[in-house]
Amino acid sequence: MNMRQGFSKAGGTAVRDGLDPAGGLDLLGVGQALWRGRAVIAVLGFVGAVLGAVYGFGIARPNYAATALLVMAPLPDPVIAGDVGSEPVPQGLSDLNTQLHIIQSRGLVQRMVDTLDLTSDAEFNPALRTGFAIFPARPDPALPADDPEITGEVTRNVQAAISAHVQRNTRIIALTAWSEDRVKAATLANTLSGIYVQDQVDAKFQAADDAVRWLSDRVGVLRQDLSTQEDAVARLRMRMDLVSVEGLAVLNARLKDARARLQDVQLRADLNPGLHRLTLQETALRKSISELELAVETQGSDVNELQQLEREAQATRVLYETLLARLKEASTVRGLQQADARILSTASTGTYQSPRKGLIMLAAAMMGMFAGGVYVLSRQFLHSGFRAAEELEEATGKPVLGQVPVIPVEGRRALLPFLASHPTAAGVEAIRNLRTSLLLSDIDRPPQVVLIASAVPGEGKTTQALALTQNLAGLGKRVLLIEGDVRRRTMEQHVPERPTCGIISVLAGDIGLSDAVQHVPGLGADVLFGEKTDNSAADLFASSRFENLLHEARAEYDMIVIDSPPVLVVPDARVIARHVDAVLFTVGWNKTTRRQVAEGLRQFEMVNSTVTGLILSRVDPGEMARYGYGGTNQAYAIYGEGYYGVT
């Protein structure tokens, strides 16, 4: 299986642990991971509880609630039942809800803000707040208390601290106020209740006052109109003198009688056409009828006008007397207005509401434990590196020839003495196992020149090269260690002797290989150190002089170990790999990412160099146990201190 197939098989995913073979979630694995991380979870839970205590006892401000009860009157007061300024008492739920909005309205709250001077209260005026709750805020006299913006913000904050609701199946309104001070909470509730009740009285008084004012204006106008109409009637009566309805009836009767007599005379004249007396009578009757008709017409018009004026005057008089009576009634009851609501019970000292310190601490502890669980599971399941040999083999398709734990030394100079004085330490045994795996990787043609490479710096590559060199020298072999990383040149930091010359001098032809190498007693092998050069290191390793150098070294040494620079940083390792028999690729435990490993192996494939095997380096036994590794199937388990008794 090549590198690409190996990583394709692994799926390139960073999540492996905690999944069962069928691809589902391994709940047992999750539980084991949480149990192994119980210390982290407990610590974060404790930290959360402490933070919750700090917030609950030191930062969060206390909150007290006080409630006043108001009851809506079921019936209007009989004393003012007929008052034009009275409003109907709320009857339905919608009316009660309307009253709730009125109680919490901006207008009433603004009146309470002014009454209690809440703009000077730091609880409702953020501009006056300083520090935490444990450090009380002090008013700043330089701030204008009558600033409209500040007043508006204070009013909104006070509105947020007020609530009202109708108690179920009753006409009782519960008005609740919250405050940081228990006494202030009761003061807010009682003050707003009083303002609401007084507002109802004021509204009714204003309505009655408006009605009295309107009635007064209307009565005055009607009084003037009535006087004008009565004067018109009087003037018309004086003009008509003795004319009356009865006199008009007499004239109508006389006119009717004259018309009847004229008709009789005209009948007789028709029977006696030559009778002169009848002609004179007819003429006289016609004249009398004309006079009577004129008199009836004149007097009838005056009578009609008089009747119209009298009717209008009578209507005005009735309206005037009615409004005058209502004016007297409204003026009498104007000062007897009563509110539709009354205070059933005033608010007592507020009761503590929040913060619930115990609940906050519990919630914070739970959040801390949850964060700890997420952290533990993320480290367990979402790692991008490798924690076990089978993971690395499955992902790359390459064998893991060794798993080397962290060697417990401080400083690079302490490495060689530790390797020499602790032959049974876990790290030394791991290197010994690596040596065996390397020599047996090709029984027919055991490798003589071995390149140790890595993807990125800091994977323990140089440590593996030194330890493997010492271990090979312990077999009685003549071993040469070549420092191929001529850029960093860290090898001299591991040995007490400072080199006088190195590989660059040999490649330049200034000195021979035997004169350039330096025997390191603590290592038991010769070392060809790196040297500083202005030329390209990759070009030097690609030259025929480096090939000749290795040819000469093969003749003089049994084993040659080359420590190369990281393959993802510079091309030197790929150039050197063409001249070696085996390539060991170092992967940092739980550090080197899958992408880096894949790209590092691909770099060697691009130059047709085969990576012989992998080294899982810098294994942390404590972390392995925490992640649930270290079972009998893990190679590192046989190097435990309990088996050898030496660390």
C-alpha cells in the first residue's frame, strides 16, 4: 500500500478514537475518555464554581421585589352616578389590561421619577455607576440631573423595574417593583400606586371641570339667545297691537260670511237682471270682501311670525334651563370625584429575589464541567496527530519500526551521559527495539547507510540519530554519524568537544574523511560535523563529491547514520535519500499533523525514494494513559518502568 492509498483508507480525518468499527459513536469510549479526564473536568468545575461565587457575592447586584395590590371598584359611586365627567368602571378583561398599560405608562413613571428624584439614583442612572457592586456607586455632582436624555434613560430603566398583572379570576391588580434596596422597592411600588389612583381622580376632575367650563359657556350663549328672541317677540306684539289669533278667526268668519252673501246676491241678480238694487249690493259686497282678504292676509303673516318666534324662544328656554340645571349639578359634584381603583394593600419591605448565589455557583460549576468535558473529548477525538502505532500505520501504509518515549534529560549535553548510564531505561530500550527492527527490515541486504528524516523541526530527529548511533556502536560496529543539517548544526551542542572541521571541508577537498571525523567517547562512534557554508547545501549533497564521500565511508564503517534537515523545510533530505539504503521518517507523537506526514512522505515519493519505516517519537507515557492507550497491544507498554525497574 503506498502513501496515498494509506491516507485515503484512513479517510484523512482527525477523528478516530471514540468511533466503533461500524462508524458509530462508541459511548463506552466516550465514557472512558471522560473518566480519564475527570481531574480536568473537576478542576474546571471548581473554577466555574469559584467564578460563580465571585459573580454572585461580589459583582452581581442584589434584587428585591415589593408588591402593592389595587382593586378596581365593581360599581360607580352613586354620589357621582349622574356626573358628566365620570367614566364607566372597567368591566371586562380588556379594560383591566388597559389599566395595566396605564399603570406602566411612561407618563406615570415619569411623574414618579420626578417625585422621587430618581435621576440622582445610581441604580437607575448608569452615568452615576462606578465599580462593582461591592464598591458602591457615588453620584457625580458634575452631571446635569435635568438632561432630557438622562431623564429619558432613567425613565426607561424604571419602567423595566416595574411590572403589573391581574390576579386570576379577580379584579385585583398586583403592582410589583424591583430594586437593589428592599426599602426602595416598596417605595417605588407604593408611590406608583398612589400616582395611578390620583391620576384617575385628576382625570375625572379634569373631565368634570371641562364639562363645567363648557356648560358655563353654553348657558351664557343660550341666555343671550333667549333674551334676543324674547325681545323680538315683544317688538312684534307691540307692532301687531290688538291682533291675536282669536281676532284673525273673527276676520276669517266675516270673510266667509261676505263671500256667502255675494254668492246669494249673484243668484238673485241672475234671476232679475234689471234690478239696480242688487247691482249696488254686489258691488258693496265685493269691496268688503277685498278689504277683509287684505286684513286676513296681513294679520295672518304677523301671527305666523309671532308663533315661530315664540316656539324658538320656548325651545331656547327649555335648553337653557336644562343646561343650567346640569351646570349647577356638575359644579356641586365636581369636588366629589373618586378613582375607579383603590389601594387594597400597600407594599411592605421588598423580599430578596436574585441573584440566587447557590444556583449561580451550581450553574457555573456545571458550565465549567461541561467545558472540561468538551476539552477532554476534543483532545481525545479531534486530534490531528498520531497517538498509536496502528493509527500511523493505518494512515500511511508504512510500518512503525519504533516508538521512542520522551527521554528525561534537561539540556542537550545531558543526552549522551544518560544513554550511557541508563542502559535499561525505557527510552534506551525503545532505541534498541528500533535498531533491531531496522537491521531485520531486510535480512538479505541489511542497510548500511541510514537517513533519519522528519517533516518539520522539533520531532526528535537528532535525538534518534544520536541514540541509534550509540546503540549500533554498542554492538561492536564501527559507526559514523554524519550531520547533514548544515544550516542549524545542533550536533555540537550534544558533545563536549567543539569540532575543528567538518563535512564542508571534506567536500571541498581541503581535508580527508579520516582527518575530518571526530571520535566522541560518550557516543562510541565517529561524528562528521556540519559546517557553515555560503553555497547551497542541496547542491553540495547532489554533487559527485558527496557520493564519493559516502563510497569512502561505506568502505571504512559498518554503519553510517545521517541526520538530515526537515523534508518540508529544505530539499536536502530528498537529495541525500538517493544515496542511502534506508530512510527512517520521524513522526512526533500527538504533534506532527496528518497533513504534514502525508506531504513529507510524498516528497520522498517524488524522487523515487522509499521510506523504510516510521519512528513514533517523543511519546508521553502519562498522556498515553490519559488518552486510554498503553494496553498490551501497544509496543511502549513493554518498556514501562514497572517492567525494567529503571527510568
